[in-house]
Amino acid sequence: MNNSNYQLYLKARTLFNKRKINEAIEILRKISSNEPSDNVIKFKLAKCLLHSKKTKQEGKLILLDLSNTQNSIFALFELGKLEASEGNNSMARQYFMRLLNTQKRNYAMLELGKLEVTEGNNSIARQYFEQLLNTQNRDYAMLELGRLEASEGNNFMARQYFKRLLNTQSNNYALLELGRLEVTEGNNSMARQYFEQLLNTQSENFALVEMIFLDIKEKNYLGAYKKISVFSNVSLFKKHYYDLKILLEYKLGKINQSEVLNKDYYISQLFNYDEDYALNHIKLHLDENNNKIKHTLFNSDIDLNYLFHYAREQINYLNPVEISIVHKYIVECGFDVSTINGISTKYIKVVTLPNTNNILTMYPISYYGKESRKTKELIK
């Protein structure tokens, strides 16, 4: 790479880090045409292209081409992450397994652990992460172990992991996760203190997302609306930005149902909640052959009608374990509702419209740890 192209490459990298992806792509296309055999440029171009639905396939094709070169390990790693993000766990696993005897071994093990988490195989995931505690990837492993403990409701253990990461290179991740833990326990002011420490840092936008969701939980819809009105990186909300904007405009009386053209399931239920519609949606978790890509199934003898109304009552006494444009609760039932990975479970995750008991969906989840908020015993 000659000096002028190298300077352009550095400029593209800076634009990429600032999430000015289209500008970065334009520069990288130009220098790639000048130096078509430079795999470093191709690799960076591919990573940029993956950020847009329109160009993702082009980026994937470049990575596939690079996977057959001397620099294949970097391409294989990105291909694995891409497949994982699209729910193609089997293909992702194949890519990561090919890296176990390379310099990317530790990173591959970390991603393999994450894959196991998505499939509910927490004990296997824990083994992957714990093997990394004595490596240079220790902080990443500790972060994932903390997240794993939090997902199981073991907030005490999760907090220990996150606090050990304070004042390290993973400090910002730790503050973000500690804030989220406080949210699950209803300590909103403490959560906000953690998030505010991230303002004016590289993690500022991630903290602002959490503060917007916290505003919604506290019914400070105007505060949330003001934040998203000046929010530049809407991609952090992923596909939920449109629904978030509609939610806040609806709560503030800025919009009515007739003005909304794109009414998905969430928007339809937001404007005109229909219990029967929700129950029919939940029944997808009874059918082994439905078109959901990933789903857990209720036992066939479960009375969903009864469980629905029981859950609707119980969440009045619980704090959500996750907040966004929906609120998510863990409800422990008094009998088995499903079998996941060969293990019976009495737990369901209940998803509602924020600050209501209007259930959008619910589904079985694996055992929720020792600190789960137990509800009254459900009589079979």
C-alpha cells in the first residue's frame, strides 16, 4: 500500500470508528480499485459492508474469498460472527472451531461460549469462559461470566465479576452491566449513576440508550423523547427505533393510530391491545413446526389461557429483569411448563408493553438462578 493510499486507509478507519460507514466504504472502494491485491483493504471494506443490509452479501462474499488466503483466520472469525448474528449457529460453530489451533483460539473460544449461551447450554458456555480466565482474554471472559450469572438471576455473583473489571480496559462495559443489574433490582437512581459515568466516553451512546429505556420505565416519556430527538446513532436501537419513536409520540399525544402507516404486531397492540391476539401469538410456542426461527415450546398439556392470566397477575408484584420498548419479567410457576435441553423448567419469560401488564408474548426459559424472585405457588 503506497503512502497516499495508506493515509486514505487511516481516514477510512477513523470514519468507521465514528460509524460514518458510507463515507468509509466510498474511500475503501477507491483505494481497493487502485490496489486490488491488498487483502488488508479488502478485509476492512468487507467489515464496513457488513453494516448495511444492502451491502451485507457483498461483504460476506469478500470474506469468503479472503478465507482462502494466508490471512484466512481473520476472515473466518468475521464469518463466524456474521453467521451467529443471523442465527446460523451451526455454521458459525464450524468457522470458530477451525480457529482453535490458530492465534485466534482464545477469541474463538469466547464466541463458542456465546453460542452455547444463545442455545441455553450455560454449563458448556461457562466451561469455555472459565478456560480463558488465565489468558490475555481474561477480562472478556469475566464479562461474559458476569452476564451469564445475571441471565440466571445470580446478581450477587454477576456483580462480583463486573466490579473486578472496574478500572481495567473493560471499565465501561462493567459500568454498563452494573447499571443494568441495578435496573433489574429496581434501584433506578443507582442505575442512572452508573450510566452517567459513561457520558463523555466512547460508551456514551450505549449509556444514553439505557437512560432512555430507564426514562420510559419511570414514565418520563418527555425526557426519553428529548434524548432520542438528538440521538445520532439510531442503529444502536437496532430494528426497534421506529417502534420506540411511535411509542413515545403516542405517550406524549403527538400521534394517533390513524397516522401510523406501518402497524406491526407491537404497534397494533400498543394502540389497541387485544388479549386474544396476544394469546394466538403465544400459541406459536406450542407448535413444533411453526415458522419461528428460534423458540422454546410449552408442554402440550399446558393451559395457556390459565397461565396467561396467572402471569398477568404476578407481574404486578415483580420488577422487570430487562427494559427497552418492552418490559420482560421472570415468573416462576408451581409446575413444569417445558423441557429445554432435556431439563424440565418451571420458569417463563413474560414480555409486556412498558409499565403495563398487557402481555405481548411469553415463553419457557431455562432454570433461573438462586436469586430469582419467587412468586406465589401456582396450583396445577
